[in-house]
Amino acid sequence: MPDSQTLSAKIRPLDRAFFSRDPRRVARELLGKVLVRDAGRKRRTARIVEVEAYLGEKDPAAHSAAGNTARTSVLFGPPGHAYVYFIYGNHYCLNVSCEPAGQAGGVLFRALEPLTGVEEMARDRGLEIHDPKNPAINDLIKLTSGPGRLSEAFAITRVRDNGCDLTSSPAASGSGKRSAMTDIVPAASAPVAASASPRPSINPGATF
């Protein structure tokens, strides 16, 4: 697994123009990118391997179908911001806003491949990893295979993270929400297996 210093040297957050497009295109191109979290002293990173695209007000499965409300306002705002919601009374889910401001759209993160900060992810998931420096595949799957699991592993909550700008670098952040920023950065290579779909049925194996 790569170390934090190696990844830090390569971090270059995606710009806003990347997200200001059709969510279906954004979803496909997010695969293989790396999600970065600066929370405390240890940086958490994971490769994006499964996402869902939601197509705005005309998509009955999208939250934005209800219109621009206090809950969904991030989806109608500028692209590249975190939209976090609570589901089943137990899980947070991380999305990113797409399309130009005023036109709703978003992508849900469904599964990640952990890269660094595995011990911290396991701690927040309440799991034990026997060898954090060389974790078994089954341990990694338990950490971030599902939108609720990955949000827990990355310590994501609606209060802290909803509305955060994902195009800002965590290394250059100052205070407030930006001190715990999640960013999406380009990766050198795509994962072995990845999927993008507007619906969760693309991968029945991923759970919350």
C-alpha cells in the first residue's frame, strides 16, 4: 500500500469544471480517482471504485426531485460540493454536486479501495485490522464497501461536511469546515474492478 507522504506529493484536487457536467459523465470519470480526508494528524485516502449518478429534478430517485429545499440546496448550488444525508437512522452517505449552479445533479459514492489511514478507518468503523500495514482483502472490503461504511470510515457527518468544497486542497486548508476537508484527486491508474451506474443495483454485493 502507498504511504501518506507519497500520496501527499501527488495531490491535486479536481477543479470545479470537472463537476460542472452531466452526473453520468462525472460518475464514470470519478472511477479510479482518490478520495482524501484530513481529519486529525493522519490522512485517509481511498480509490473510488463504485458510484451512482442522480440526474436532478426529473429523476424520481434523486433527492432533488423534491425541488430546492433546505435539505437539498447543496445539489442546486455550485458544482463540486459535498452533499451528505442521513439514511435508515444510522448511516451517512456522501455525494458530490454536479451540473452548473441552479441545475441539480449529483453522484453518490458507493465503494472505495482503502489506500492509507487504514488504522483510523478501522477505528471509526469499530473493526479490528490484524495487520494495518498489509491488510487482508477481506478486511479492506469491510471498511469501505458501501456508502454508509465508507462515510463512517472517513468520519463523514452531515453537520460537519455537508456543503464542503471538494475542489479545495486539505493541505492548504485553514479553519472551520475546511480543516476537515474531503477532496477528490487524480490517480495514476484505474482500479481493477469499477462500476458506474445511475442505480444501486449495479453491484448487489455492496452493503451499507
